[in-house]
Amino acid sequence: MKKFAVALGLALCVLVAVLVGRTWRLTGSSTAPAAAVKADLNASLLAGRLAKALQIQTIAHEPPEPNELIPFQALHELMRSSFPRTFSALKTEVIAGGSLLMTWQGSDPSLPPVLLLSHQDVVPVSPGTEGDWLHPAFSGVIDQGFIWGRGTLDDKSGVFGLLEAVEHLLLQGVKPRRSVILAFGHDEEVGGSGAKAMATLLADRGTRAEYILDEGGMVGEGIISGIARPAALVGVTEKGVVSIELTAQDPGGHSSMPPRTTNIGRLARAITRLEANQEPLRIGSTLAESLQALAPAMGFGRRLAVANLWLFSPVISKMLATSDSTRAGMHTTLAPTIFQAGIKNNVLPGIAKAVVNLRLIPGDSIAKAMQRVEAAIDDPEVKIRTLAHGREPAPESDPKAGSFIALSDTIQQVFPDAIVAPFSTVAATDAAHYAAISPNVYRFLPVRWGAEDQKRFHGTNERISVEGYADAVRFYIQLISNTAG
Ligand SMILES: [Zn+2]
């Protein structure tokens, strides 16, 4: 008995030593990146130029409306007049009617170019919410230190921010060693045919980019519980997406003599079965890297758990599952988004249809998800088909690659209080179309945001602070200086 107690005591000591030792290794390095290049920027001039872009209603519709491209031509005119040096120094090509591909030739053609993406289109204002805006969605008003309007965050600040940076560098007489390619899509919000066309053109020309940067993560303040420091999340992959349509069909008839199972009942049962058979939650490799990168900003208890996922991953996944946004990062989600049947209270509808939107976690695939859906519904009377515009999950870029480290250093130079971490973006971006151009695809918009800003994306009162926008421009200047020379 005594021997056993000693052995147990020893084993416990070893366990504690292992746990604490691993935690120690996650305390973070103290090496600070080089000081930022001083960029003298006039924040109110920058804001004024962005505000004008917000007034042009470059809305992407699905399917495209007649004359859809006219606002984009107006936006291009505004770009030309706002950034004359850029448009005279860079080769500009209009692709697929509204997308812009701009090449700033570097002095050393042996170096792979950097490819910087943003999109010019915006989503419409949801009908009935126009009056909820503090300033009309397309007025581009600057008030209370903010620039207000649809597109401030998603994603005209990226388009104009990049153009401001290039214009600034040209004014300074900078000539990059590495070519810088800007690619501004015009229909990201409805599938990104412009991005697809630009990616195909670049691939046909044999372009291999050092890295690609698109929108995605941001500098989040107070968005992750237990992390007091701002977290700069850089998307190194993104979830795939597919919508499936479920149909139940029979002759229908009078509601006074219903069959045992109606079309509505059958379809409702199919949806219930799907919701009851969700993918199990797990901490995948990107999420583990994300947690480990954030660990230095956590308290000792959490850090110990994150450093020892081999032991504590059930506890951590339970914690992450309490919020919808973090739970979405742990499995393929499914969401019923459309349910249609019936026209009259005493008529059995002959057909009932539903659409379920799936977001596929990296490692999953549309084919595997379809197999699971069929198995879960387990009813040959429910017809299942995939709708157009499905997308497989993007490949995962290596967060230890040199270009990720350069990006991370740039973030620290401009946002010195932030901690940088890779993560998987839940929403789809244009970047997914460029996977063949580079293995290093990152998704990050250099703007700070807080938890209450979440609802502004595609929502009401979208805005960016005047100072925050100047920081975004500063970031792009710094990034081009750091990585294109
Ligand atoms: Zn966007």
C-alpha cells in the first residue's frame, strides 16, 4: 500500500511537471519587431476620399440586374481622380466588366509578386431597415469621429486603403523590388466571378505569388472571453459552403382526409433528424494553433489547459461550444434557411421544399457532407440535391511560413498592443479562388472592432473610425514596405 502511494505521488509529480513545463513554453516571446516606418498621414483627407466611394451604390445582386456595372464605372472614375499617381504608374486592366487588376512592376522580376485583394461591391440595405441608420447607408457622412455607410468595413476600406498606401509610397518616390498586384473584385458578395476570372488570368500568365492578403479576420477587442488584449486574427483557411434543397412530393389533396405522413411532416422530420445528427465538435489543427498563439494573453489556468490539449481538449471544447461563433469553428454547421409549403388552410400541399446551408470545416468535403445528410435523413421519399455555388473548404496555409511571420510583424508594428493568431474564417471570401496562385493565403482586414460591431457587417450603421481607417492605410504602407522592399 505504501509502495503504491509513493508510486502514485511520483506519477502526480511527473504529471504536474509536464503540465507546467508545457505551459511555460507558451508564455510568448518578447522579441519586438522593428519600429514602424513613419507615415505622415492626414486622417481627415483619407476619410473624405473614402466617404465619396461610399456614396456610389456598387451593390452586387443575385442574379445581376441590368445596368449593374454602371456604378462600378463611376467608382473607377472616382479612383482615377483620387489616385492619379497610382493610375499612371500601375498597369490597370478591367476584368469581367467590373473587376480591377492593377500591377505595380517591381525592379527584380525574379521575385514572386505579392497579391493584395479587396472587393468593390457591397450588400444591399435590408428593406425596412433604412430608417434605422443614424446616417443614410449611402450618404458617406463623417460624424462623431466615424465614417458611416455601407462598405466602410466590408470592404471599400480595403480597396481605398490599398490605393491610399500605393499613392503615398509613389509620392515618396518608392520603387518596389517585388511586384505588387492589386485585385479588386466586383461581385464577392454573390460568389466572386470577378475574382475567379482574375485568378484564372494570373494562373494562365504563370503568376505565383509570394503571399495573398484578403479581408477576413480583424483586430478584435473584447471578443474572446478570457483574453484582455486585442486579438489580431489572421485567416489561414476558410470554411467551405454548400446549400442543399430537400423536396417532399405527393399528390396532396383535401385536409379532411390526410395521409399518415404529409409532405410538411416528412420534411419537418428530415430537418429534425439533420439537426439531431450534427457533426461532433473537435479541436482541429488550425483551432489548436489559434489557441496556442493566444495562450500568452490568457490567465494561468486557461494557458495550462491550452498547453495540454492532449488532456484538456474536452474541457476547452465545452467552453468554446457555449458561444455560437466559436462553436462554428469546431465542426461543419448546418442551418435550415428556407422552408416552403402550402397556400391554403384546408389544402394539403403537393410539394414541400426546404434549403439547408452547410459550412464545411477544413478536412470535410461536399461529397462527405452529402453522404452524412442522406444517412441522417434516411428517407427515400425526401429528394436531396445540391444547389449551385458550392465551395470546398480552402487549403490551410502554414502559420510558420516566412510570409505569415512578415505579416504578423507588420501587425505588431501598427497595432503594438495586439496579439496575433492564425484562425479559420467562418465566412467565405474572394481569397478562396486564388488557392492555385500561392500556398500562402491570408485573410485579415487591418481594422479594430469590438463585440458590438459584429452586427454592423451586412447590417445597420456600418462604420469605421477616422483614426482606425488611417491605421489601416498605415498598415498597408508598412506591409508593402516590409514585404515588397
Ligand atoms: Zn467582404
